[in-house]
Amino acid sequence: MGKKFFWLALLTILPLTLILGCGELGKVDQGRVISADKAKKTITIIKDIKHELGKPVYDQLPPLVFVLPTDPAEMGPEPKAGKLMELNHKAREIVIFDDAAQNFKRIKYNPIDEKEGVGLRSPLVAGKKFPVVDRTKKAITVYDKRKGLLTTFTLPEEYFAMPDNTFGFGDEVRIYYKQPGQASRLMNISETDIFKK
């Protein structure tokens, strides 16, 4: 009877000790940065609800706000914000996040030029910043590096009053946190080369 009680007690107490010893596990969210406030040290993201490698879906509302990690060592390159959620060249449509409406907006565009299979090292994009908004020619050039797609298009004139980052992809980030809204670690997926030594 004594041996049975000993083993039963051990099997009950050991898992509890391990759980309590490890502390609270955190959570991870991944998303596209739509705004960054340097003064408040916060970023706002649209969460990727699909979690499928190479095929993110950014359409979950409301946006999530995170305070950046207090320790700079827990954060990679500073994330860049952009309101462009999707560039659908087959439907000739872009999807942006509209700050005023706090919702997504689909806008049809007229293509001017389109190049597929454009890699990161191509002279067409290497060392260049996108989007390129030419308000004189009423042309916007966007590079979707995931699709290898370089597109120049035009929109109705009222859209050219919007800031340039309306038509740019924000960086994709992965955030680890224990307290909602306070990032413990942040990885800028767009700017981090995990294979670089």
C-alpha cells in the first residue's frame, strides 16, 4: 500500500511541479504593420488568420496594437508601415486599409505596365524603395516580392491625395507576448534573413 501511494503521489505532484516551474506560456501573433508610432513605441497590425507559409490572409478586424519590446535586443529591424493588404493583378484590384473607415477598401485599377518573375536581385527592384507614387503622371508602382510581381497602374485622381504608404506593403512581423498588447519579442519577417550568417 505504501509503494502504491508513493508512486501515485509522485505521478500527481511531478507534472504540477513542472507546470508551475515553467511559468505562464506566451502567445504568438503574426501580421502586417499598418501603422507605427515612434513616440508611443507602438505598432498596429492586421493579423494573419491563415498561418499558411507563403499564403497569408490579412483581413481580421479590428487591428491589433502592440507596445514594442522594452529590451531592444528582443526586436529585429524596426518595422515599416503600409496600408496595402493585397495586390490582385488578375482582378486588377488592390485592397487597402482605410484609416477613416477602420475597414478594408477594394479599389479597381487600370494597369500601365506589369512584369512577372521579378526577383529581389533584379536591377528593376534591387536597392529601390516601393511604392513609387508619381502624382504628375498619375502612376503608382508597387513591387510584391512574394509574387515576384512589379506593377505600375493608375487610379482615379482622388486617391493620389492619399499618403504614399497607402499603396505600400507594411512589413510582416511575428510577435511573442504574455500580456495582451505588450510585445516581449518581435521579429520583422520582411527584413530578417534567417539564412544569413
